[in-house]
Amino acid sequence: MAVIFPSWTNKLPHAIGVGLPVVALAAIAGVWYFFSPEFTDVGYRPKQPIAYSHKVHAGDLGLDCRFCHNTIERGFYAAVPPAETCMLCHTTVRKERPTLTPLRLAFKQDKPIKWVRVHMLPDYAFFNHRVHLAAGVGCISCHGRVDTMDVVEQKKSLSMGFCLDCHRNPTPNLRPVSQITNMRWDAKIANYDPKTDPHRKRTVEPPLHCSGCHR
């Protein structure tokens, strides 16, 4: 009988049987990573309507986070500052600086500054700033060393896995409530153990059930 196909085609079924699963797994892994918050969200640093350096304000000048984000201890969300907050200083400090013209204009016209939010959670994820800060979770745990950033960027994925890692083992992220906004505070240097903190009224036991975050 005449040979219709070359001999190498005999290996095709085996190659396809092995190759297709490998390609499928690679595609799944690629989608899982490249569509995950670790890839799509980490590093996000939008341009703001007014250049603002957290490194200068929070780092060099030591401005407390709560001066601008003044709702974090009593509300669900972290408020962004209105022009009035900025002008508490900038009525006298660098008041003629050209880059602050949009700020002065917003203040004069009594209009909000259209800050671009950097850290965003989906609508189906419930998050309460007040509860986390009251438990002693510092700003740095979710936002990173903001005091070293000239332009704020997202440092953590804020994914469900990221949150669950902390909910399962919150101890590494706990600190005295008096130090929640202190970016330079270090638990090892302070020799801090939340279990022996006399100011803690109860043990921190974050929920692990679905309705804890999805309501």
C-alpha cells in the first residue's frame, strides 16, 4: 500500500494530546495573573488635578493622615480634602506658587477639587475604615509607605486573597491605636504584642464568612 502521509504525522496525535493541555493550562495561568488585581491594580498612579507630594507633607513635614482624611476614624470611607483644608496652610505658605492656581481657584469659586481616587474596591465588597483603625490596623498595611511617595500609587492588590490573608492572621498588621497613622512605627523595634496590650479590650477576630465583606 502506498504511503499517503509522511511518517512524522504518526506522532501528531501524541503531540496534540500533550500539547493542548499544556497550552490550555498556560492560557488559564496567563488569564489568572494578567487579569488579577496584582497585575491590573498594583502600581496604579493616576495624575491628580493638583500636584501633591505625600512625601513632602506626610514624610518631611510629618502631617498626620487624619488632617486631610478626617473621616477615617468615624466613617466607612476616607474623605479626600476640600480646598478649604489645603488653604488652612496655603493662604500663607507658597500662596503665589503657579502650580497651586487650581487650588486657589477652587477655593475662590467654592468648588470641589476633582481628586482621582487611587485605592478603589468593587461595589460588592464592604469595607469600613473605622472598624479597621479601631482594631489597630495601620494605614501602611493597605496603602504602603505613603510618606515616601511623591505621587501616590497603589502598593497592595486589595484583592479578596489579600484581605483574607490578614483576616486569617491579623497579628502582623496590628499596632497600638495611637500609632495607626505612624508610617515609621515598627512592631519589632517597639517589641509590641497585641495580646499583651493593656489598651485592647478584646481579641481581634476578623470574620471569615462571606457576609463579613459581601452584604
